[in-house]
Amino acid sequence: MSGVRIEGLNVWFGKGHDLVNAVIDASLEVPAGSSFGLVGESGSGKSTILRAMMGLVPDWSGKMNVAGEELSKERTPAFYKKVQMVFQDPYASLHPRHSVDQVLSETLFLHGFDNIDQRVSKLLDDVGLGGDFRFRYPHQLSGGQRQRVAIARALAPEPQILLLDEPTSALDVSVQAEILNLLVDLRAERQLTYLMVSHDLAVVGHMCDHIAVMQLGKIVEIISVENMRAMNTKHEYTRHLLLASAGYTRDEALE
Amino acid sequence: MSDKKNLLDVEDLWVQFPTRSGLFDAVRGVSFSLGKERLGIVGESGSGKSMTGRALLRLIRKPGIVKAKRMDLLGENMMSKTEKEMRAIRGQRISMVMQDPKFSLNPVVTVGEQIMEAYSLHAKGSKADAKAKAMEMLKAVMIRDPERVFRAYPHEMSGGMGQRVMIAMMLAPDPEILIADEPTSALDVSVQGQVLSIMDKLVEERGMGLIFISHDLNLVSTFCDRVLIMYAGRVVETCQADKLHEAKHPYTRGLLNSLPRLDKPKKRLEVLQRDEAWREAESVSDSQ
């Protein structure tokens, strides 16, 4: 088992004078079995790093070694067996006309599993949904339940690494707590490696051991969660994010 | 509280929607008053907080029903007003900032024109006055080059700028009350600070009343003066915002405990256990 190693990753979109450098010379390392967070404001390139790993962006350069595989332009089916992604919006990432059963069986079928029927009910149990939900359609589920289905789908190929793109930002805090607990449990049971993107520092602080702070496409600082809690930061921007996440301060904002 | 003149008094407000299985109560008997202060309304999605905000402007679309024993704006009864009279109140005396600037600005009209329109609908004055006011408002919301933004279309702006433009537009007619429905949840934290401080200044300097609807407990507890906590269409608890962390109602406690916190790490987050009794209990009023 190995985790994630990224060196000098650049990602860009468009060309000519429309060229946007979304990620600039990013390097990070996630040991197998650990949990790593990426934080930053919108447009800082944090989701783009995950998408580059999954092969969802066309133009990138640099070195990415994920789950023991040196990545090139193409991803093999074997890669998706090891690495899976959970997307931000459970309302958009599930097919509206596919039942939970269809979503999970199709994934299992495509990855060449047998005993699909049993595996589907096991997956549903694992994410705390149970058999009642098996033949429901997404519109018959709440946001939290949908996100559980999305997590079950990501777990279906029995991956080693999960990429989580803001998995709870569309959910209420009480539901967020349930999903975060589920993710913590699953990681402990299956020795998963997490790479998690969030704009919420408290969520990342709860889930991750190390956190990379991104600003305008660059990783400005990689910091351990202990140092983050102690406000022990080297970079001014990290400090600014930490202060802002604590709530509103009357005079700070006027600058 | 009661002898001081309130900007807004609401008593026993109901919002109902007829459905196939009878009337659905989105807001159930909410009472509160608003002075020159920042009043926060928090709750989960579906708790009726946005509906409360909209009902204050009577912006609930038919077949929805708004009922209230009393809904007074500076002592004037708003429930008996005609639609025409309400239009004079909306925007001019009570205005509302919605959550997402992308859906609330007209995409084919420049920002400047939209602000001018908001102003000249309510104030009599020349076009030059309206333009001057629009520029002044853009400056007031700390937009760096108002000249350029004035001529820009909504798609040419970032989310934060869009939200500030919305606020500028809502404030141009100098309202007495601003209802802000999740005004910062689409924004990054650093821009959020700026937007909040603009609203903060308006409360302090102009004596505006602000109703701040949000699901972010931390934010509300640091930004507002007073908080109403809503659950299933009712107000379950009211408290001073800075004392929110000492709230007593099990629902509020549950929400607070389910938040991950940087300063107090814990292995597992508490999951809110809902109690049917909260749903049935009477709405708490905030008369202290």
C-alpha cells in the first residue's frame, strides 16, 4: 500500500490569453492510511488537484504517484479500483432516474464483482442506510442520505484512497456530524487514505492530520493539525483564514 | 424592551401552504420584535427561517397563506395593506438581500442601471441624482473601482462583488429594516468579513434594523445582538447572541455540539437526537 505523492504539479485551463494557471507547482505527500486536508478559498485550486488525480482535467504537468502508480494522461480501470472520489453536491452527483440499487449494482458490475446482490446490501449497511433504501430514487432521499449513497458508491470497488471534495458543505450541521462520523469510522475499519478538500477549517481540523493551505493556485503552507489548533502558523494567509473561521470580529473586518 | 419604540413587531405569524394532505405549516406562530439591532435567525434547512423573512414582506406566493395577529412596522399595520401599498414598503422601508447574487441580479442589465433603478423607483430625483447615489453606494460597500463596476454586467463580477452590489442596491433607498437571507453563505471567509462589516456599520451609523438569517451558529453568535432559534416552523429559544454557547434548549445544544471545533477537538461528533416534543411545543416569544 502506498499513498499519494505529488511533485511540481501544474494545471492550466484554456490557451493563449485565456490561459488560467489553476494550480502552480504544488507538491504534497500523503502517507498511506493518513488523512490529508486541502483548504483555501474558492478558485484557489484545491478541487482541481483532486480532479487532476482522477484524470478529470486534460492539461497538467508534473509528477503524480497515486496508490503506487505513476500517473500518465490515461487512467486504467485498475486505477479506479484503488482510488475513488466523493463529490460535493449529493443533489447533482446521483443520476435522478437511477435507483440506489441501480447506482450501486452498476458500479459493482463495471468493476467486475460477483455476488452483486449481497454486496449491495452490505454496502448499504456499511454506510448506515439499510435495505429499506435500496429501491428508492434520489428524490426520495434527504441530502444526508444521498451523500451516504455517494459514499457507498465510492466504496463499492473497495478502494484504498478516497478523494473527498467538500463532502458536507451542502448539508446541515447536524447531518454533517453524521457524515463526518461515518467517514471517520470507515477510515478506521478499512485503513483508507483520505485526501479531503474543504473550505471549513473546523471540518478539516476534525478529520485530517495534516493540512495544506492554498491561495491562488499555490500551496502556501503545509501545517499539522496541532499547529493549526495552536494558531502556530508561518504564513499570514493561514492566520487570516483561521481568524475568519472563528466568527466575526468587529474591527478586524474594516481594514 | 416593550416601552422602547420597536421598528417591527410581529405577533403570532403563520405561513401555510395547502397540499393534497391538508395545510402545511411552514411557520407556526412566531412572535418577535426588532429594534435598532442585529437580530439573528438560525435553524436548519426547512426550519422556516427564510419563510419568516419573506413573510415579513408578504412575499409568499399564492396559494401560500400569511396570517398574523399583528405585524407592525413602526406601529403601522402591514397585514391590512394592499398589494400596492406593500410595493411602496418593499425596497424602500424594508429591503431584502437574498442568498445568491447569481440568481438575484438581472443578467442583461448593467449593475449601475440596476442600482439606479432601485433608487429612482422610490425617490424622486433626476437621473444624475440616481447616478450619484449609485456611485456613493458602490463606494460604501467598498468596491474599489466603482466607475468600472457601474458599467459592468453581473457575469463580469465575482460572487463577493455581486453580493456587495446587491447590498448596495438594497441600501440605496435608505431602508429602515434590512432582511439578509444567508447573505454570506456563498462567499469566501475573507469577503464575508467585509460584507458583514458593511452591514454592521449601517446598523451602528444609520440606526437600521437588521434581520440576519443564517445557518452558521458561530457567525451569528459573534455578529448579532440577539438570536432566535427556529425548529420546524417555531421559535424554540431566544437568547443574547454572545450567550448562544450557553443555550439551554436541547435542540440548540444539539446543534452546537454537532459542530466540529478547532479549539475543542473530540474523537466523535455528537449527533443530534430529535425529540417529537420540540415540534409540538409552543413558540417562544422574545419579550423579555
